[in-house]
Amino acid sequence: MRKSAADRFKHLFNRSLVFVRHQNQQHNSSSPLHYRLLSSAHFSSMASDSPFPVTAQNINPQVLQCQYAVRGEIVTLAQNLQKDLQANPGSHSFDEIIYCNIGNPQSLGQQPITFFREVLALCDYPALLDKSETQGLFSADSIERAWQIVEQIPGRATGAYSHSQGIQGLRDTIAAGIQERDGFPANANDIFLTDGASPAVHMMMQLLIRSENDGILCPIPQYPLYSASITLHGGHLVPYYLDEATGWGLEVSEVKKQLEDAKSKGISVRALVVINPGNPTGQVLAEENQRDIVEFCKQEGLVLLADEVYQENVYVPEKKFHSFKKVSRSMGYGDDDISLVSFQSVSKGYHGECGKRGGYMEVTGFSPDVREQIYKVSSVNLCSNITGQILASLVMSPPKVGDESYESFMAEKGSILSSLATRAKSLEEALNKLEGVTCNKAEGAMYLFPQIRLPKKAIEAAEAENTAPDAFYCKRLLNATGVVVVPGSGFGQVPGTWHFRCTILPQEDKIPAIVTRLTEFHEKFMDEFRD
Amino acid sequence: MRKSAADRFKHLFNRSLVFVRHQNQQHNSSSPLHYRLLSSAHFSSMASDSPFPVTAQNINPQVLQCQYAVRGEIVTLAQNLQKDLQANPGSHSFDEIIYCNIGNPQSLGQQPITFFREVLALCDYPALLDKSETQGLFSADSIERAWQIVEQIPGRATGAYSHSQGIQGLRDTIAAGIQERDGFPANANDIFLTDGASPAVHMMMQLLIRSENDGILCPIPQYPLYSASITLHGGHLVPYYLDEATGWGLEVSEVKKQLEDAKSKGISVRALVVINPGNPTGQVLAEENQRDIVEFCKQEGLVLLADEVYQENVYVPEKKFHSFKKVSRSMGYGDDDISLVSFQSVSKGYHGECGKRGGYMEVTGFSPDVREQIYKVSSVNLCSNITGQILASLVMSPPKVGDESYESFMAEKGSILSSLATRAKSLEEALNKLEGVTCNKAEGAMYLFPQIRLPKKAIEAAEAENTAPDAFYCKRLLNATGVVVVPGSGFGQVPGTWHFRCTILPQEDKIPAIVTRLTEFHEKFMDEFRD
């Protein structure tokens, strides 16, 4: 069944390619995920008699084509509903919008880790370090850490541009943290600090993609940053399917089949994206599976782009996070054997510091002249933000046994992670009870990606509204409950199947009400559309 | 004379285009500024028998071609010298490296503005707001401002992703600040907060450039972010020359001539970049001149990309900064008449908070569907960092009369700006005393861009080393004095003329020593090479 589904997917993919070429008569990549958005209705809505020199018809078609569903149409609808609720309280059957569309823990009430914020405040205003009152307000180890960091910055200039890869001392700390995590050496020169993981992904796509004939292997479902970035850089997304039936398993045979298929069409495939733990799919890869992937990339000469931003988010005792760096080194592969980029972010984990925009990529197995090019591109934007840089170093080097903050830090961390595990389980169980819904376990990350088997009548109603069936369901859900989830079509799915992504992030005390609202909505929806 | 020089420049430009096409057989833009770096020596140095799948020969040629001289070769040399000095003190005739290559004030000892840092620390660790000791450590208005800001953030979640354009309340504050500055309305919906001005410039280039046939008019000399961004996005830099003889005057007739010339070659010119106050040239445009530019853009249907990041940095009483928004509104032109993007940054001004990566663009005169596309591209990276967002709001809304911090804030600001004016004048006078050197006044911004008339023997010596003559001079200067300046070839200059860019940022007490070292070096250099 998966084979023919993949073929249907490719048919849509090719159709969209032809369509876009026809519309723009320009070199274009095509993204298989967003064919709906390239409908003629969309294009004909653009005014051609605009008083403005720039119109949607004459901008870069790659921008026009790029989509990012996580903040797409459904979020705009939610924001409008929220304004409506504020202006007219009681106008809807719910009194707040619950944003389950995006992995943004602190927006839903998660509190920041105290130690991290103490250090950031001290580094932002180092004059505090000289004042006696500070002792009463901050923990001893946060003061000590802030001193260390300020001393690592040349001239203690916390407001200066840093080295384009980030402050050397912070990169040393991060490398030591990686080494401790993996048990294999890490080098500060391989670390490029970035404003979250997204700019790092863009940087690698920019480096690798030369034209629409360059392909990047991406899981389907995928996090739409990848499809958006590939589209913006004019490349070709080569999809490989995760197997929903085996808990979103990643089979190298499937990746190989898609690689061969792409090659036969003249696509030069440059890299393989793996998201582990999975987004939106929540699976945690087994080490054995990772070895196969490393071996495959080595054999095929593919860069392995390892999205490891959820490395702290593993909720099941039987699974453990292993970095691809550790796995490849444990196979005896060094810097000359495998080109590997690992992405990490301060936005995820137990800390969820999304707004600080911190992160890094560890770049190994590239020649010195290519590394020089990566450095050059980093230097055009000068450096990533220093607050985010500091936070990235703290995440990779949290308080240790004996530090004054250690116990409170471990309590905060443990409470967040165990609550996330509880929430994941409650929501998964509730979803699996719904008629026609099946949901794999969230072993890790921050999402559930249930499949909804929509009745034919619902699909027809969606089509009558010129809406994808999963988007139709999600909009109905939003309007009925205030809960915002993202249609599966934004992430990619086997054609003819429908899903949505829902974060596990609402606070624990809100979960029962969400479950009730979701269940009631779903029952009514099915009553309305059941075949 | 300028005519024939411009023609020579174009000849080099075209030659480099042909060369790159030949090398890469790919769609390529060409940057006229960096022909030296595309020499065959450079290409042949790339290994073709690399063990790595990614080599300099098979990466995106736009990345390979892009150059950013401000952090280029000369800075790498300086960093190596610095390491050498640390390892072997006394090994050189100077004991420190003075980085005059980049507008990075705090790296050279400028202190941050206290009020700004107080507010940032409180927002980073809002728990402080509830503690009584805080009153003794922070000013009353910084506490009040932090409260205001924290309350403006939905759920007080200072660690959450914000709206993709930035936190609404901060954008309201910024819009109010623009309105106060200009005397014309500003709208928070037009503000896009960004991680410094650089990503904002990239975003506009990405939107406007469809292919190598799309051109962007840029001043020569220019800040190399523009050439780098145009190259990375595959477009065509259309140069217009600033007139050094009239203090780097911007003549609309010259811009028009270059526009017509580009059009006659089939280039579709989409936008005009104006940097005011000028970088690297330091001139401040007269309002009359700005009116002509606005009228020209309106007539020609060009987007006006106004780099206004040095708006606070004006050092001469006879000149005043006027935003292009104010100028266009005062001409009676509204949102339907002119497409205008104004870039602002927290990195410059009197505050110089480079490492915080804050900034915004104010986008006016674009159709709703194009604005939607700009929003979409912003949303792919989720949001800019919150610390930078807060700082951008503070810069546009500093303490006011009656606030506890007002007097100390004004003293800090005044002292920095008046010292910058003094430093600019001292360095300009010193440079003008050197044999064969002429230097226009730095009316604003942070740079001097002196012309050095190099003796023929020096030019020959440079050519023998396969180095541009200005780079040859700058490397000699660095090796002899430890002072890092950037060769004019990194910014563009009339062919056959040579310049360098030097910041005015070393602390005042260091200026006399720098002048002495520079003067001694120059005399020796001239003695060695004088014709």
C-alpha cells in the first residue's frame, strides 16, 4: 500500500512542478507538500494593476512558493479569534485559545530554569557582579558562572560582536559538554553558534544547493523548516517516508529506493536530513538504526544533517538519545569518513527558551576550504546574539553535583520532563480513543501526530470549500474548541491519509479540559459526517 | 575622469562575469568588487581528489563568490598576530591589536548605556521585579519599564517565541518613537523586528531578486553586506558612484545614468540602496538631495532601501539626520506612492549594542499580498531574539525628562557622541597630513574612508605579491602597527584609486598613539616606495 501511495504523492509532485514552471517561466524547485497552495485560484487572486512596483507576481517565485504551516493560515485564524474573544468575551463556547501548533513551551506557562535566567541577567548587567546586594538575590554558582563567562569575553564586552562562530570560551564549554555527552572528543572550532537552529539549517542548504537539480532527502512527515528552506534555496526535496505502522520507523531501504529514484531523474542528492527525536512524529531512533544511516551516508557520499534539537526530550525508559556524532565515532568513523552536521537549539529540551534564539551546529567531516566558506557566510551576519550564545553554553553545561543550584535545578528539570511525559501519555491515550483515530506514542520531542480516518462526506465537504480535508478538520476543531493544531498536509503525509500535529505542551492541569473538548468535538464531527 | 573610471570598472565587472560563467557553467551573478578573488589561482587551489563529498568545487557558486571584507583576510591575519602576541609577548613592535575594521564600539572599550542594561537584566530574570533588594540596585524607571515590557508579553513569557514580526507592544513603542522622530504617523504593523539589520537586508534581497537579470542599485563605495547579499541571492549589483570630490555626494544624475545603462543591458532594476549617514563614507545627506532621491524612486518604480542605522551618529552641527520616511511624507507621498524600507539597528548609534543583534525594518508602500509574503518569510525563522527586540524598543524610546535615569542617561549618551565627534576630527586631521592622503570629513556614521595615492613602485610590489595595492598597504600597516583597517577594494572604489576604511572607535586616550604609529608607518612606507 505504501508503494502506490508514494507514487500518487510523486504524481502530485510532478504536476505541481509543471504547474509552477508554467506560471512563472523561471527556474523553480517544487515542493510536493504544498500543491494546494499553488492552485490557479491563488494565482488569479493577485492583482496585476497594482499601484506598487512590487507585486506578488514579480517577487522571487521561491518566496511565493515557500510555505511554513506551523505559523500558517490556521494561526492567523486563531489570532483573529483571540482578538474577537478579547473584544467580545463570551462570544464563543471557549474562553481562551490554546496554541498547540508550535513547540513554544513558555507561551503555555512553562517557567524558565532559574539558574539560566540568573546567569543571563548578571551577564546583561555585569555591574551587578560588583555589588554586595547581588549575593542575596542570586545563587553563588550563578554569580561564579557569570564571572567566568564575562571573563571569557574579550574586554568583558558583553555588547560587542563576537567571533563569527561565537565567543571562543563559550564554544570551548559547548565542546566539553558534547564530549561529556558522547564520550568522544569535540572541538570548539567545529562549533558555529547561531540564532536558533533555523539559521543553521538555512546556512547548510545555502551551501549545498546549487540549482533545482540538487536534492535533499527529507523524512515525510518532516518539520516544514526543511521544505521551506529547500524551496527558498531553489533545491529539490527528495522525500523518504517514515513508516507509521512501525511507530514512524526509518528504514534505510526506503531511503535508498528514493535516492535511486531521484538519481534516475537526474537529481544530484547532496544530503540526508534525519530528525531525531522526530518532529512531528516523536519517535526516538534505535542506535542500530542510526548505524545503518551513518553507513548509508558514508557509502553514498551524502552529508548527514542531524536535527538533534530534541535530544533532552525522551520520555520512555526503553529509548535513549544517541547523537549521530557518537554513533559514527563508535563505528570508528572519524573526520575523514563522514560529513556530519548536528543541529542543537536552546528552544527545546526541558528549558524551552524559544525567544532567546540560541543554538549551534557542530560541523565535522568537511574540508578546510569548505569550512572557510561556512565561516565566511556566518561572518556576513557578523555573529549570533550573545544572550543566545551564553544560553547555549549553559544548556550544554548545567549545574553539577555540589553547586549551590544543583538540587533546585535538577528539581525544575525533572518536574518539567516528567510532566511532559505524563502529558504526552494522556493526550496519546485520549486520541487513540477517538473514532477512526490512531496515534503513535510520543517517545520523544514535543508532538503527537495522530492519523484521522476522515469519512468520505467530510472529504467532500472540505473539497467543496477548496480546503484540504485535514485543514478542514483542524479549522472546525479550532472554531469549536479554541485548540490550535496544524494539519498534516503542512508536514507531508502518505497521500490519502490525514493527520494533524498537536504539541504536548499545555500545562498538566489543562489537559483534562482539552481532552474533553477534543472528544466532544470529534464525536459531533463524526456524527455530522459519518458515512 | 569619473566617466572613464566607471567604464574601466564595468570592464572588470564584465570580465569577471564571463570568467565565473566559464568556471561554473551555472547561473551566476557577478560582483564587481571582488574580481581578484576569482582569479584562476584561487580556483586551481581547490582539491579535486578530496575525500569529502562536499568540496569548494561543488558548493553553491554564489556562496563561493560572496565576499565580506570587513571580516575577511585582514582580520584573520590580525587574529593570528594576536595569538602570536599572547604566546610571545614583545615579539612585535606593538603590544596590542587595535581593531578599526568594524563598527564594534564596545569591543574597544565603549561602555553600555546603564538604563538599557538594567531593563534587559530585569526582563531576563523577572523574578527580580518582585524582590525588595531590587529597588536598591536598579533605577525606578528601569524597574517601571521592565514591568511595562513584561506585561506587554503575552503570559509574561519572556522566553517564548513572539509574533513573527516581534512583540506587539514593543512594535507599538517603536512606532511611537518613529512618529516622534519624524512628526508623521507610523504603524506597528509596518515594523518587522530582526536580529540586527543584516537579516532584514537579506530578507528584502530574497524577496526582490528572481535571477541574475534583476539588479539592485548600490552606492560605490558601499557596505559589503549589500554586495554579499546580492551575490548570495543571485542578483546583479548595479553600481552608482558617490562623488569623493564633493564629500561623497550622491548625485541623482549619476544614479539615473547607471539605471539607464543597466536597463539597456536587459537588467531589471528593482531597488535603490541608500546608506545615510554613509558607510564607509560618513556623509550625511541634505534633505533636498533626499527629496530628489524619493522623486527618482517614485518615477522609476524602484523600491527605496534606506539603510538608516547610523541615524543617531551625526557629528557636525550643520547637518541633521532626516529619515526617508519623513522626507517622503513631507513631500505629500503616502503609502500608495513610494515603496520604502527603512533599516534600523541597535548595533550603532551611541549605544553600540552589536552583540545583542536587535533591529527592525519599517516596511511601507507594499501591497497586502507582498506584505503577507514578507511575513511568511519572517515566520520561517519564527522570530528575532527577545533581548534584541526589547533593546530596539528602548533605543526608540529612551528615558524622558523627569525619569530617574534621564540625567545620567543623557550624560552617558552625550559623552559618547561628543567623544566620537572629537575622535573623528582628530583622525581625519591626522590622515589629511599624510603624504598623498586625502580624507573627507566623517559627518556621521563611524568611519573614515581616506584615499591613498600609492606610488607606482608600491603598486608593482603589490602586484608581484598577487595582492590588491590597498590590501598590500593595509597588511603592511597591520604588521607594523597592529592597527586593523579594511582595504577600499572591499567596499568598491573608482578603479585606479585606493582607499581604506578606518573606524573612529578606539577610545579617545588611544587616538594620539594610533596617530603617531600611523604617521610613522606611512612615512616609512612612502620612503620605501616613493617614485
